[in-house]
Amino acid sequence: MRTLTKEELNVILKLHKKWFNVEENGERADLRNANLIGADLRGASLVGADLVDADLRGADLRGADLRGADLICADLRNADLFNTTGDKNRIHTIQASKYTINILDKNIVQIGCERHELVEWLSFDDATINKMDNGALEWWRVWKPMLIQYVEILKGDKDD
């Protein structure tokens, strides 16, 4: 896990903004494996940022723009995601026992380190789920109906 100082994070965010705006010396934010526990990222533009395996527990992401950000295996537990923009809609995070569920739009669902379209999740057979992780099938049998219900609620939410 990479620990960044506030100053280092600010430099990365500044260069990332230049990269996004196609300005000279811009650089895509590489925050892979970064320890961002409790980081103040309010209103940050993280469009297209690499946040694979980043630890964002308790981070303040209110108003942040995470469209196209790679959040595979990112830990968003207890992060404040109010008005956060994801791919097409807000990112919704649910801590569901063993795994964190991130709904990146109303069709893309990331459970733990597995990221698939909702239709793919729903088409996986027991053997496929079982191969994903030890205990995954038992977890899936409990949480699948709740996930389906939650996504249906999101699809009907006119504010998203």
C-alpha cells in the first residue's frame, strides 16, 4: 500500500486535471494501491483515474467526478459518496457482509474484485460464482435477491 502525503496527492490531482484538459505536462492520476483512508477528495476530478486497489475507506468524495475511473478492488467502505458522479450516475456502495458492492451505474456492478454488467452477474451459474472466491456461492445466495431489488429501485429513481 502506497501512502501519499497531502502535498503529493495535490500534485497528482493537479497533473491529472491538466491531463484531462489535454494541457502540457498533464498526467493521468495513478493512485493504484494508494492509501487514501480519510482523504479529502471533495469535488476532485478523477475522470479516468487509476484507483485499482486504492484504500478509500472513509474518504470524502462528495461531489467528486469518478466517470471512467478504474475502481477495481478499491475499498470504498464508509466513504462519503454524496453527489459523486460515476459512469452515467452516482456510485452506490453497499457493504454486504464479506464483500463491498459498488454499483457504478445502473448496469455495472462490482462485487469485491469482480466487475461485470448486471446481466452477466445474473446469468452466472453456481459453479462460476463458486470459483470467484472461497465462500462466494453462499454469499451470493443470500445477497443476490437484495442486489436485484436495490438495482430495480435505482432504475426507478428519477433523480439519478
